[in-house]
Amino acid sequence: MKNSYSSLIFFLALGIFGIITTEMGLIGVLPQVAQKFNITPAEAGYLVSVFALIVAITGPFLTLLASGMNRKAVLLTAILMFAVSNLVYAYTSRFEVMLAFRIVPAFFHPVFFSIALVAAASLVPPEKSRNAVTRVMAGVTAGFAFGVPITSYVSTKISLEAAFLFGAIVSVLAFIGILLWLPSLPVKERMSFGKQFRILRKPQLWLTILIVVMIFTAMSSVYSYFAEYLGEVTHMDGTWISVMLMIFGVTMIAGNFLFGYLVNKSMKLTVILFPLVYAVIYLFVYYWGSYVWPMAVIVFVWGAVHAGGLIVSQALLMRDAQEAPEFGNSLFVSFSNVGITIGTWIGGLFISRLGAQQLIWSGILLLLITFLLIMAKAAVVKIQVEKASLNELEFHK
């Protein structure tokens, strides 16, 4: 039984690994995609932003609709669509077709995430559910650490088509594993739509959502053009870029643990300092980005801090959406992708109008705005606490 459960967790994590590889792996091969279709890097960036936009718009609603369906059937349908889409990427000769098949799997992205986490937690005792969810979520960092750089490396050493076939193979393996190891999971009880939507009445939640959007906008405005920047400014070849993507992803894993510890120790201080620390990293990228070895060191630190954006954002949002955690998780997936969409668009504007090196300033400006929003929320919370204390004193009088 234990081996069966371990295998199931592995294949659920592999499914998430495949989804991240499909969504974010394109970042490492944007120059090759632009060359294949004879388009600009900014136009190729639409493949990243349109995926994120669809997730952002449809995520919470599709997750709610799917919450009443058999979880195994939904998971299998979702991962199959990722396999098919990667096959289309590999063999299409038209940019419009590739763009269309970035839209199709995007509908299934948040649904797979939410249901995979629920499925993992439902198959173990309550005291082990958090560990189960953590192990499945390891597919996210593994996707950044290995999926994205492997896609880039295969594209450089073999072909762009082979890189997309790698993504298809991963999704097919996850499909087979889930088909064989996951039992049928019909939904017995589910929280009503009304109860889940009720958390959206909280003004504080919307301020948190805005902060989450800005964090991902600031990170994605630069990271979406990571390969382009290293190629144009640092003058790295495809092999070097693949290595940098690998370093970035591996240090993201370390960053997950680091920021998880920092958030647990002092969430308020970690949230306030995060955009300032990230802005400093961007300054180092700007002033030392032309030098290979200094840039390699910066990327090592950059990856760890980038992971902090995910941890900080999710911790903030889940704290304000604790009454409906599943819906809150879909909100995180949705609005983080709003940030990715806007950030990719803004980064594309900076590159097309000011050049690759000036891209960094988009991230710095957005981080400063994020910092101001965080301080505004801290002030609002402080006022609410003081008001609550005064009301309590009045009540006792």
C-alpha cells in the first residue's frame, strides 16, 4: 500500500512537472521560436502571456465547476491535453496554430493543480495531508530546476521539435501513472459556490490579490526574457543559457526552504523586505549583466530570491482566504498568472523600445510599486487592529 501511494504521489508530481515544463519551458527557447516563425522576441512572448492570461481569467471558475466531477477523470483529461499540445508545438509550421494550442492546455492548468493537491491529501490521514501536498508541489520547483533547462538544452543540442517532444513524453508518462495508480475519486461532498465566493467580500483580500499580481508582474517582466537577456547582453550561447536556467531552478529549491523558514519566523518582515531585496538583485543584473562569471554568481542568488516571490505571495493570499483554502489556491494560481501576463507584456515593451539591457528597469520600477502597496496594506491592517481594540474596550466599559 505504501509503495502504491508513493507511486501515485510521484505521478501526480510528474504531472505538475510536465505542466510547469510546458508553461515555463518556452521561456528557455523563445529565441529559437522567434527564429522558426520569423517573428520578434516580443511577439514570441505572446506564447507565454496568452497561456498565463487564460489561466488568470478562467482558473477559479473552472476549478469550481470541476469540483463536482470525478477527480481521476479530470486529472487524466487535463494531462492528456498537455501531451497533445506539446505534439502540436513540435510539428506545426504556423505560429497561429501554436498560439491556439497554448490556449487549450491553459484551461486545464489550474484545474489539474487544485485537484491533484486535493487528491493527494484525500488519500492519507489528515495529519499526513500537508506532507502529501508538499511532495506533489515539489513538481513545481522540479519543473523550474530541470524541466525548463532540459527543454532549453535539448532545443540547443538536438532541435526545437525534440524539446517539445520531451514535454509530451513527460505528460504521457504522468497520464499512464495516474491511470494505473489513482483510484476512482467521485466527489461525495463539496462546499457550495456561495460559501467559497463569500471570501471575495473581504476588502483586505483584494489588496492582497493586487500585491500578488504586482509581485508576479515584477518577476515575470524580466524572467520571461531570461534567455533573451543572457544571449543579447551577457553574450552566452545556448549551452551556457541552459546551464544558467538549471542553476536558477536548483537554487529556487533552496529558496523555497529559506523563505518558508523566514515566513514562519516573521511573515511581516519577510514580506516587507522581499521587494527591496529583489530590486537589489536586479541592480546587480543591470550593472554586471555584461560579464559572464559575475552574472553566473548573480543567477545563483537570483533563483533563490525568485522562489521567495512564490512563497511570500501564497502565504499572504492563503492567510486571507483561509475560510476556503481550495478556492484560495485557485485564486493564487489565477492572479499569479495575471501578473505573468502583464509582466511579459511590459517586459516585451521595454525590449522592443529600449533594448534588452534596459529590460531590468521594468522589474525595478514594478518592485518599488509593490513595496508601496505592501506598506499601504500594513498601514490598513494596523488601523483595523487599533479600531478592533478600541471597540473591545468600549464593549467592556
